[in-house]
Amino acid sequence: MRILTCNIRTSTADDGENHWEYRKEYCCEVIEAHSPDIVCFQEMKRDQFVHVQSYFRPFKSYGIPDVPAGQNPVNAIFYRSDCFQFITDSVCGNYPSDHYFVSADVVGA
């Protein structure tokens, strides 16, 4: 099983030539080159979630919206649907007040 974690940097930052629009294809190509079975993302915004979802069609995805910060998935898990099955999820508390701990149980199919 190949698990990749990836902080893709938010798409809302003023990053000039490194803005998400200029690096989104490259980011997906780098991820794809590692042939992951599961990819865990940090700092993901909705537009990034949608783009990655369209790029990795054989993958299923799960992300909890960061309600206080505008409904963005923030931390999301993408997994190969031919190898894994989503079972359940849970959200625990608010620490700090604008972040959530997310857990998703995904098992081999």
C-alpha cells in the first residue's frame, strides 16, 4: 500500500507565479508519478478539491468542510476505489476553535 501526504498550499494565497492556477497540473502529475493508493491532503480549498477529484477519477474522496472558514474541505483523503471501501467517518471537537480532527475508516475491498 502506498500512502502519500501532500500539503498543496491553499489556492487563496497571493503566491504570484506560484499560485495554484499555475501549479495545479504539475501538482497532480507529481502525485500521479508516485502511484499512490491513498493521498492525504492538507490546506485544500474547494476549487483544489474539485480539480484533484477531476484529475484522479478512479479515486473516491472524503473531506470534512471547515464550516467556520467557508465550507472548504481543508483536509481530504483520496483513495483508490478498486482497492478500498469507505466504511465510516467521525469528527471530534474543536481544537483550536476553527479546526476539526477528522477520522475516516477505509478498508481494503
